[in-house]
Amino acid sequence: MGKILAAIMLVVLTPAAICSNITECDLEQYLEIGNQGIVRCSFPLDVYGILWHDTTEYDVPAVLTYIEKNKGGEGYTSGEFDIEQDGSLIIHNVTLRHDRWFVATKIISSSVGIVTYDIRVKTTVTPTPSHPLIANCSAKKNICVKPRAELSTLSCSVRDARPFIPLRWLKRTSNADTSINTIQNVTSEDNATWATLSTAPIPLSNSSLLLLLVCEADSEVLVLDQTEAMIIVDNSCLEYTGFTRMYTERHVSTKIPCRYRNEPNMIIWKYSSDLQSMPSVIATAINNWMNNIITDHYEDGYHLNADGSLVIQRPSLKNEGFYTCMSVSDEDDYIQTHEVVIFINPVPPYLMVDGCSHAQYCILDVQREGNLTCSVLGIRPEVQLEWRAHEGNRAVLFSHDRQRVEFIDDVYNVYLTSIFEVESYTDERLIVECRIKPSDKHSFELSSRLDLFAAMGGDDALTEDVSGLWWISIIVVALPLVIITIAVALRAFNVRRLAERAGKLSSIRVEEEIAMLPTEDLESIFVEQLKHKYSILYDQVQPIPYIKERMYCVDKVFVEGGIEYQYLARNVVSSGKWSQMHSYYEIFSEGDSVLKRCIIEGEPGYGKSTLALQLIYDWCNEVEGSPLKDVGVLVFLRLRQLGGTKSIAGAIKRFLLPRDTCLTEDEINDILGKSSSVLVVLDGYDEYPDQEDPDTDISLIIRKDILQHAGLVLTTRSSFLPGDFASENIRIKLAGFDNSARDKYIRKAVVGDEIEEGNRILQELQKNPVLGDLCQVPLFFVMFAHMTHENEGIETFGSVTGFFRYMISCFHSHLWNKLSDEEVRAIDVYEQHHGRLDEIAFTGLKGKNQHIVWSRNYLIRKLGDGFYRHYVRIGILVEEEVIKINSPPLQSKHFKNETEVHFYHKLFCEWYAAHHFAKIATVFPYSLLLRRIAKDLDPYDLQHVYRFACGIKGASTEKIVSILRAKEDGDKFAILCTLERDGSTDNILEVVRNIVSSGVTIDARYSRLLQRSTVQLLEIASKNEIPVPSLELHECIDKFDVTTKCMVLKSGISLPGVSSVVKLNIAEAEDVQIPETKLIQVLAFAQECTHMQKVSFDGGILPMSIPVEDINPTLITRNVEVIHSRLGYHMILSLGQWGVFGKSIVHKLCTDGITIGKDTPLIEQQAMILLLQNHPMREIPVACLTLDQCIDKFDVTTSSMVLTSGLSLPGVSSVIELKVTESGNMSDNRFLQVLAFVKECGDITAVL
């Protein structure tokens, strides 16, 4: 207390007290009413003391004092205020009273030196909805569209906001925003919140179709999630004077083009089911003067492409109708209407003729007159059938057509019966056909042909027969000779063609090669050429990208990490559960079929492409034990190279076969179709440029529309799974490196037999607690391992930023070692000054549709040739050849090779983007622009952009952290960002120690961001033996992964064993059944937490027992306590059963009596039976044992009472009174059973 008074006197009496302009505290801050608020300051941790006043008058006591780490003051003791380590004032519940001046006083030492900050705290209230709302528009849509006729004036509002939000109306064009004369009305009932109503007349439009108006909140106060509301005024009056008809198959994605003459500023798509109905808006797009493209969809099942075309994703019959695209540009307006007709192909897909089989050509023996019937089933739309003589043959006439139509389940069955008459006999074949009549209402072109063989009578018939036989005899003799001659000629021609293509005509004797080269020989050539190409690919693995001269064969560095799978069968709904896979061999060897169809998913750097290379290595080298050893053909394609390539045969020829190959695309297709077994490996679906094109061979293979017999391996990021992947497949998920995989990689690829060096590398990782999450990614652990091996003096990193900064410097310094001093000075500027690259990376990561691949020419133009070549040379930027297609073709050869460029890994892109983000956060503190920019950066997907930015520029941290804390569940992630700024390991551990000191909770309701941030903090605590008193997992556990020794949460995030956790609490809903396997998994996780003393279950219905052999003996040795906290049961680990312990609980049960009823939970019945059998307090008898309607029978063999639950209750001692109740009168047999049981209980004195 004396120190506090001395400090206060120092503040009052020191004339040197000054109001500082240093940015330790922002002098104007906003706090949300009803929430916890923090008045932010950043004082040094070694400051002597801090005082907080809630007034600018210094002669009143401070509401909170913080002297030499001791907290005090009236505001602190009342619970209104608290303080953070950096001196920030915590207001537990912000109210209107806190809208005032606060004064923060920093006391540098106990004797001299103070600095004061007058801080204006302004309270805010976020309105609902948290954006301007235009009258008669939905609060959930970005863009509102209204016909001009429905609007008399413009009106928008913000209600219940603090402070009041000024609103204004703007007219927006592609060039600028123009203000509209606005009338603003502000009202308040209690001076706490305000409502703003802004009205304006509808201005004139330059367009005859559409007018874009914006209601903008003109305020820098960050209380709105969205500061603009937009409305498109529709001036059009649609008249369907003409339209284009499109036919699209049901459930097959289709694209409707939106044609325009000039680049549009606005596009609206409308739909109506018929020409008379009022059309409704289904999608809009706006490209404004700020180059922000905003799209909105008003109906499910549609997607708007960047070119304005509308995609119907799985069209059904409800999607039939008229679609109108309205586009507006600076130069003109354009309207185009399409009628979409949904067709359904018939089943079977041909016309059927009565009396004919579709398997062979049909010849019908008929009389001169008769009936012919044909039909088509399951077709849509309805069609008309007709019989006719083929090619105008007048020998057969048709009449009396009778068509019958059935309409069943939205499709039509059409039957046509016609009378035919053979007018005259002829030597020509009588070919007739049944066909679908051409019509503008459908696009079907189906027909079935057959021959009619009409019987003749009398002499004419005999003459015709003799004549026919004579001609048949000639044909029988001559036809084989003709066929042989043609075959020999064709074979000779094909042999010559093959020989010329191979350049070997001079060395081939045509007489000896008269037979065509068989498919088996072509396949051998094909396989040999593939293996040659693959050997180049799998021999060029670079663990460290900047050491280009050090390449490895994939088999020398490949190590399997965690692999999980789901097996999805046709018509089976997945439970969402993942099972453990011990080896990638199991992908192909499970079940009857050797080859499976599977998706291998994982985040960047988790080894998807490396696993794909290992597969082709196994195939090329026929690795013993590999299920790929006997595969006939393996095709490996990198999908990011295939933009514009429709044909898989074309892709194979261009990327996998030598340029002088003798194989044609037709022959490649023939080999793939006839090979005994084919496996297609498609790497990088998330980078495939033509994902939305349903007609490429890649899309058809994925849907299993072609190459149905082939196996398929498709690699992709988890967030880019194909929507139409055929069923009956396996989903494989790569979970990254655990400790075992890390150790194995070091031994295999880094140190070999040098055990001590391997241990040193692992110890260096242990010294860097912040790298645990990063080094779960195989790519970064591999780089860390090799860099640590190369540099024995590698530093200890206090942050992920520090590690990445060191890694980037290694990229540059490795090149420096090869250059002269003059050359080093010339390129040193490239390492230090990379602002243009930062901006390009940042722009590429913004928004939902990230664009992080660029053309080579674009980057050279933006960065300069020297800078670009340097970053490619050191490996940060990677070039890749791709094929582009000119559309429409401008030349006969419309494919061309281009070079695309991407970062070595997405995290490198995040590193440079973070530099730009940090710069923005520093230049624009607390600005509306910063808030808008952060909305385009998802902190879960781009967490390292935020963390790097805080570590790169410490001055940006407070601004970035304030944005994160405003997000749902952003607090713990904000702490991780703050750790990046602090840098030193000691500071990090102190912060973590404070966070975990009161226990840690992970709740299923937490966002993935909060869960992941919490897990990272627990990992740091575990590796540094920071005690965690308790860890509560609230309805969030999925399973325990025995391979990685991690608890997998329902969110998919893995929680490793936390060695320093003392108590684990599993909270579940009361009615949730906890299976035996889950209880065993919880105990397995407890085994990994080496300091754990207690496992508690709160809620849930637990199993009565678990097998003793499934309980790790170490838990018994460590005396780990396992309890059900609500019921007070303890598990006897040596028995695997529940019991009741504790003198107070046992005493109460014995005194009050024990009841077992028919509705008593099994676990409770089990525990009571164990208590009666193993009474721990024999001196206290059980006053009464009640069996309430739960007796089944008395088992004379075991001398026990069998309960209706199936449990057995042996005779018990120490029970004074037995009470038995039945639902009705007790039978004589039941009475005898009760007496038999009483006989086994020696101490019972009364039976009721």
C-alpha cells in the first residue's frame, strides 16, 4: 500500500508530468456497449507502475493501480476494471457511463519520470442489421434489384446505432460516384442510440435499362460490418421479341452465354417459366470504378462466371424456361434471351422395334401387308414418331398411324403402330426406318432401321427364288476373294505408314511386315516412353529449393505421414468418420479390385504431389510388394498444365511422350481402352484451370463417363473437392508429420546412420516451441531439417516470423556464396526492396477466389527482368510450362506453350503479402479502408498473413489485433499474433503461462480458428512443461488417432497429447451414448498426457465396463483417477468397471438406502452392484435395498438375482431390509425367487 501511495503522490506532485504524443496509447478509442472492452496501450513490461483515472481531474483516486505488478484501486476491487500486462485497461462490461475521458499514467520509476495520456473513450452500439438497409430490400443480399415502377423515392436507414451514422445516396457509374441530393433525419429516444433515415429522389439514368444507386454510411467509426447497400433500379420492360433456344440434358451442368459488345459495368440475369410470367432476378454482377467485382445470387443452383455467363449447376425440370441477360456498359445496353429446354435421353437410348433385337441388325419376314410397331421410352420432351421407307423407296407404303403416349414420372413413353404395304417386288433391299420426327421443340435425331423380307407366291416366287439363288451363289464365291484382296492392301498400307512415321522405312522388308503392328506392341512402346519421362520427374525432387544442384530420387526422401480414409460406396451415406490407413499400399489392395478410384486431399505442403511421384516410381520400377507392380498402364498428369486441353490423349502426347513419338492420339486412346489395367493419376485438381468445363476428358474421367474400367487417383486441397466425383471411391486425407515421421525422415534423407546428428536436429525443433504447428507440414519440416543439418549454429526462433525471415535469407545467401562482391551488391537490393512483389502477392490472396498464378510476361513487366530472374534463380518463384488454347482458333495450330509462375509454396506468397498488409496497417490506423481490406483476408485460411504482418512491423500489431478481436472467437488468435511481435522466447512463454494458468476449454461451438489457436497454445505449453491445471473438451472429440497419438476433434483439427495437463474433463450432453471405443480412446489420450492425474466425464451415458486388456497398465501405475463427476462413480481400472468410492458418498447411500429400478441407467446399476459386492465400509450396514420392478428371475446356478437389464445381483451381506416392488400383484413363483435370494443374503431382517 505504501508503494501505491508513493506512486500516486509522485503523479500529483511531479511537475514534470507531461501529456505524451508518443503512440503508446491511441488517444481516441471505441468500445462496444454490452461487451468486454479494452482501452489499448502498449507500455513496456518493465515499467514501474501504471495508474488509470476515469476523469481528467488528478485529485481524485485512480480507479485502478498497477504498481510493481500489484493490482489495486476501487475499480479493480469492485470487479469493474482489470489490467493487461502491457498496461491496457480492461472494462469487463462496457456501459454508457464509460463514454468519457480516461487518463493513463505511466510511472517510469519510483522516484522520477511520469507520462500521461488523455484518452477519449467513445462507446458504440452495433445496429442490427449491421449495414445500411434499403427500404423493401432483403437484409441478406448484397445487391437489391427493384423495377422503376415500384419506386417513388429512395429510402435507407440504420437503426439503434451509436454514434449516429450519417447516410448519403450516391449514383455509381464505371467512372465515379456522384452525390444525390439527400434528406437525412436523425432521431433518438434515449440519447444512447440513434436511428438515421436518408431519403432521396430517383435521379435520371444514362442507361435505358439499369441504374446503380448506393446508400453509403459516411462514418469512420467501425460499428458497421458493411458500409454500403446497393440497389439497381430496373428501367426495362421486357418484351420477348426473339430468343435463342438451348437444349441441355437434365443434371448435366450447362452454361448460358451473356453476349455484349463492350465490357459491361452491370449484368442482371432474369428468369421466367413462360412468356406470360413476370421474370424474377436470379443473379447480378457489378464492376464499379474501384475495380471491385460484386456478385449476388438470388436462387440456389446457379453460378455467375467472370465473363457474365450463367451456369445452371445441375439443371432439373424446374429450370426450364426463359433466361434473359441484361448488360450495361458506358457505350451501350444489350439484352439477350435464351429459352432453356431440358431434355432427358431415353432408356434404352434407342428406338425399339417389336420383333427386333438391338444387339444385331434386324431382318423381318413379313407378308405383303401387316403392322409395324416402334417405341421410345423415358424421353423428354414429348416427340412424334414416324415410319417411312428409307431414302424414298416407293416399294413400301405406310398408312393408318396410331401413336400412343404415356406420361410417367416427368418422362414420356411413345408408341407408334403403322400399317405397311409392299406395293411391288424388287431386287433391292426393302429398308424401312422408324425415326423421331424433326422438330424445333427438341434436338433428338434417333432412328432404327431394318430390312423387310416379304414372302412371294406362285411362279413369280419360283422365278424370283431361282434368280435370287443364282446371284447368291455368285456373291458367296466372289465376296471372300474381294475381302482378302482389300485386307491385304490395307495391311500393306498400314505397315508402310507406321514405318514412315518411325523413320525406318529403309530397314523394313514389307514382305516380312505384312501384318499390322498389334495393339500389344503399341502398348509396349507407349509404356516404355512413359517410363522414360517418369524417371526424369521422380529423379528431380528438391528438399531445399534454392540448392538446385542437390536433387534426390523420390524413393530416397519419401516418408509416409498420417493417412486417413473414408470408403464411400454407391447409395451409401457417409457417416463422416475417418479411419486410419497404415500404408498408401492399402489404397489399391483393399477389396476384390486391384485398382480403386480415390481422392487424396491435403493442404499445400502435405505431400500430395510427392506421394503421386512415389506411385509412378513404384510402377516404373515394379517395386516388390507394391500393388502397382502389375498395372498395365499408368498415366500421370499435372492438371495445372492442362488449361484448354480437351483430350487426355492430346495431353499425354504433349506432356509425357517424346516429340518424335510414332504414336497418334487415336492409338493412345485405343491403348487406354484395351489395356488390361489402367491407372490415371491426376495431380492438383485445385489448380486445374478448366474445373468448370464439363466436357473435357478430365471432367469425364472424374465423373466416370469415360475410361470406366480405369483406376483413378486425384490429388487436391481439401477445400477444392470436385462436386461430381463418381461414387464408389475412397477419400484419402494426408494428416502431416508426427514425431515418428519426422524422426524417420531425418534418418532416411538427412543424416543416415549419424544418430547423434539426428537427435540434435530434433532437439533444435524442441527448442523452437512456435514451430510445432508449422513443422507438422512435411514441406517445412523437411526444409527445417536440412537447414539445421547444414548449419550447426542455427538460432532459436522466438516466432514463426523469425524462422521464415531466416529461411528467406538462406534462399538469398546461398546464391551470394557463388557470386563476386560486385554481383552481391548488385542483387542485394532485390532482397531488401520487394514492394511490388508484396503488392502482387497480397492482391492474389484477397477474396474468396484467390489468384496466385501469373504469366511470366506479366511478372517481368511488373517486377523488372533482373528482379524476376533473381527470384526464379533462388527458387522462391517457380516457372512451369502450360498449354494455352486460342479461342476461337486463329490458326490451324491453335495450341501454344506458355510459362506460368507461382510461389514455391503458398506460405511464401503469404510472407510477401504480409509485408504489404503490415504497410497498410501502419499507414491507415483504425481506418475504414483497413477494416474493408481485412474482410477479404480470411484469418483461418490466411492466418500467417496476420501473424507475419505483426512480426514484420510491430507498429501494425495493435491495429491488426484490434480487427481480430472484433471477429468472433478472435481473441486467442490475436494472442498468437501478439507473440509474433514480442519475439523473445521468454516473453512468449510468460504470455502462454498466463493464458493457461486458469485452465483451457475447447468447445465444439468454437470456430475452427479459435480451436486451432487454442491447440497451438497448448502445444507451446506442453513442449515447455508449463502446467495446465485443466483441459475441458466440450462435445468436440471425434476419435483418437493411434498413429499420430492425437485426439482428433470434430472440426478435423488434431490435438496432440499435452504432457503438462493435470486434469482432463470430457463434457457431453446428458442423453449422448458414449460407446466403449470412445471411452478407451479418451484413456489412450490420457496416457499421452504424462502429468495427467484425473479424467472426469461430465454428462453422457457411459458403458458399464471396458476390457481390462484395452487399458494401458501405465494409467494404473500412475494412479490416474477416472470418474463420472455427476454420478460420483469411479472406474476401477484394474477391473475395467465402475464403482462408488468416497466415505461421504458411501455413508449417504448406506444410510438413505440403495434403489435399483427398471429405469435406472445401466452404469448406475453396475456401480450399485459393485458397491454391494465390495462394500468399503463394512461397519455401516445398508439400511434398505429396493428392487423396483427390475427382477427378471433367480438363477439357481449362480445363486444370483437376474435383473431385467441383464445384470446379475449376487447375494449381498450388510443389507438390513429388502424391498421388492412389482407392477402388479407378485406371483407365487416370484415370491419363491425372492425368498431364494434372501437366503443368499445372510443379514436381511425384513422383506417388504
